[in-house]
Amino acid sequence: MGAWPLRYQEPLFRPPSEADALILQVTVGCSWNRCTFCGMYRNKSYRVRPFAELEGEIAAVARLGWAPQRVFLADGDALAAPAEFLAEVLEAIRVHLPGVQRVGVYGDSRAILRLGAAGLARLKDLGLGIVYFGVESGDDATLRAVRKGATAARQLEACRAVAEAGVKLSVMVLLGLAGVEGSRRHAEATGRFLAAASPTYAAALTYTPVPGTELGAQVRKGTFVLPDRWGMLQELAWMLQAMPDYRGPFFANHASSYLPLKLRLPRDREGALELLAEVLARRDERLLVPEWARGL
Ligand code: SF4
């Protein structure tokens, strides 16, 4: 086996469902990098890597005989790179790695709306198969407070552009993001948002304070009070209650979850709400994933 052909500037993140994908770091960092809860790319200055370098890496992977079926384009919002550059990268993947069936990427509302449905459809023709979009909340006050840089309406427009382009859309939201104070408002608005956005997949992750971030510091100082484990599950219940018409897979089984649930809605909605009601009534710690076993 030859030398590892890909150059990475760590840390590197990818969605859990892209565990088997070849990760190609087409951009470094996040072009926004201002969300108060996010520490993923704090130590990186955003830049788009030279195409020639990436093409060399893709060709080297092919020479080694690797035949990935999936490729994930990192970092934070690689979709924010220029459209022509993304098209060239997708074309290079198609030429050198013809076995690739799906290319995935993180994208936020700015990047999605800059491309628009037409721009995304062009990338789809070149192999883009799925966009992972961290919506975080459907509540404007929460989005403002965490400096997401977009309103719920803009984020909804972005979801619709991805759907119109025929690209799969995976939306992530964050339980706990409005603290105890805004908990119910955030949960219900987010449930309504998901029902309106109708993504291919939706996932509710549980916010966990990250050292070195603004929101992490507020939690430490006590100026932001995070719901406890029961409060997080209550939020999940409020969210599910607010999305009776949602159709599709809904995951609350991320490593950060206190009670992993993998649902197909609306089929599993009533059962999940009953389970959550029971767990919330019993408040028995043994029913939850212990703190030490939670991944972040
Ligand atoms: S949450 Fe997403 S958009 Fe916000 S700073 Fe982190 S990577 Fe960038």
C-alpha cells in the first residue's frame, strides 16, 4: 500500500452517516465561523484549497486502487466555495473515481442560497448527492442569540432550494440551544420548521457546551442555563408534538443523545411520545445513556 494520498488540516469533521466516505478537504475551516455554540473550526482561517492540489489527491487515490462509493467534501461549509471550483472537483471525482455513487457536503443557508436551485441542480448532475445543513433552530430569537446569521425564513428557503434541485437534504437541529428560558419556544418552532422544510432526513442532536466558545463560557458563568437531561427530552417531546405532519426519517440517536431514538414519522410518532412521557414521568436515570457514555 502506498503513502496516504490525502492531506488534511485537522481537526476533521463529517456526519456520522458518512463514516465510510472518503473525505476530501476542499476547504479549510468555516467561512462564517461565528456561531456562539460551535468550536469546530475556531482555530482555522477559512480558505479554499487549490484545485490542482485536490485533483492530485483524487488521482492518487485512484492510482492506489481505492474505489470509494462515497466522497464527503469537508470542511464546515465546503458548499461556500465558488461554484466553478465545486464543479471542477466533482468532475475530477467522476473522471478518476467512477465508482463514486454519492458526494456529500456541509452547506449553510448562505452557500445554498448563493447557488440557488439551478446552481445546485448543476452540481447534482456532476455527482452532488446530499447536503448536510445545520439549521439548529426554527426559532428566530434563538438563531439571533447564537449568531447563526440567518432567519428561519431564509433557512426554509434554503431547504426548498435543495429539494427543488433534487438533491437529498439532511437537516440537523440542536436540543438545548435556547437554554431553559427559551426551551419550549425553540422546540415547537423547530418542530414546525422541520414539518415545513420536509427534508430527506432530520436529526436532533443534544447541545453540549464546548470549551473556548462564547456559549460554552456563558454556561460556565451561569448566564445561560442549559436544560438538564430531562429538559432535553422534554424539548424532544415538544418538537415531535409540533410536527404531526412530518413524513420521513427522524433521528435522535446521535452519540450526544440521552435516549437514542431512530424514528420513521409519522408512523413512530405516537410511540415515541408515549415513551418520552413515561421516561419523563419516571425520571429513572437507568433509562438514560449515562453521562460518561455520551459522545459529543
Ligand atoms: S455551526 Fe456551522 S456555520 Fe456555524 S460556525 Fe460552526 S461550522 Fe460554521
